[in-house]
Amino acid sequence: QGLVHCRQCGYALYRTSTRSSARKISYYRCLGADAWRYDGHARCEQRPIRLDLLEHIVWSEIVRLLEDPALIQTELNRRLETARNSSPAKRQQDRVTQDLAQAQKRMDRLLTAYQEDLLSLNELRRRMPALRQREQSLQEELRGLSAQLVDQAAYLRLAETLTAFLGRLRSSAATLDVQDRQRITRLLVKEVVVADDSITIRHSIPTATRPAGGNGGPSRLPGSPHAAHADQSYLLCPWRAQPCLG
């Protein structure tokens, strides 16, 4: 969820469910298709799609990608190297930390001078507010940088976890729990675009080189010459009960 969008209107699809006399049916529905959200006028005619069908197609595509270990490992190495070497945030954190320490030392010196009767109370009151404001500004900047670096560290852990998953995935992809599948899906899939008759999976890794001078275009089906798998499309049978294969 959050990766799935409607081709017709561009809105996100959300999970919902309905219940028949026999069982509960879960599906994805386009936000633009809900008339009640827009004063009784739907902005899209996209039909819902069964959740189990969509997730089966997406996971099958991920398993197909994972069958090429060199492809995945190359992309992981690239991402890890980029994350580890994205030092501007770390350098900026070090600089802000030094600036904060200097500002606090200046405040300490002012207080010491006042306590030793080397500085008047009026002079202390005149000079201290600017330093306090500087301290607060630097602390706020430091908190933002720290959060950014924490996110980066979490990504590195996730990518390294994915590396550990590779061998297990190729032998037992069907046994992974929902959380594991979601983690891997978000690393390998950029977007899933749903239309009435097709599903297009846009990968977040370069799996093939597109024709020179081109900005994209539909991917060829698996097995075709010069296949480009950056986007992979699947046709849907009527009523979208299953993908049309073969």
C-alpha cells in the first residue's frame, strides 16, 4: 500500500474489503472512484482489483527478479556504497556540533565573567539572548540532521537484511511472512500502476538498458528479444480474477 496508483486518474489505491455470504473479500480501490469523497461525483471509473491477485502478481515479479542474484547484488552494492558515502549530512552534523559547543562555551564565559564581577548584569542581559537563540537554532538543526542519519542507518540495516534474505528467498520465497515481503517489495518496486486491463510494475532497480535516446515506453514481455524489464506489464482477464498468461 502506498506504491499502488491508478493509471486513469493518478490517485492512490487503498485497501478495503466487502463480505459475501460465504467469506470476506479484500481488494484495492481507487480514491478517485469514491463519489462520496467529491460531493457525489467520482473522478475516476477505475474498477476495484482483488488484493490477492495484485499481491500475487507483484510478488511473482519480485521472485523473478531475485532469480538473478548478480542483478540484485550489484544494485545492493550500489545503494550501500551511496548510503555509506553520503557524507555531507555527517560533515554538516560535525560542523553544527562544533558550532553548538562554541556557542555554549561563550555563554559559560559570560556567566563566569558575571559571577566574578567582570561583567555587569545589564551587559549580561544584553549579550545572552542572542547566544541563547543561536544555541536553540543549532540544537534544532542538529536534531534534524540526527534524524536524517538515523533514517540512513535504518536503510543500511534494511539493505543488509535483504542481502541475507537472498539465498533463503530463492529457495523458499513462499514461506516469507508479510513483513518480510513488504520490506523487499519497497526496496525493489518503485510503483505499481493499475489499469482496467493491465498491471504495470515499475522497478526501482535498473534491470536492463533502454534504447538509446528513449525515456521509457512499454516493456517487452519476458522472453522477447532485447527485453527491458525496468517496467513489467501484465494483462488481466475480464473481471480481473486472474492474470492472462500465455
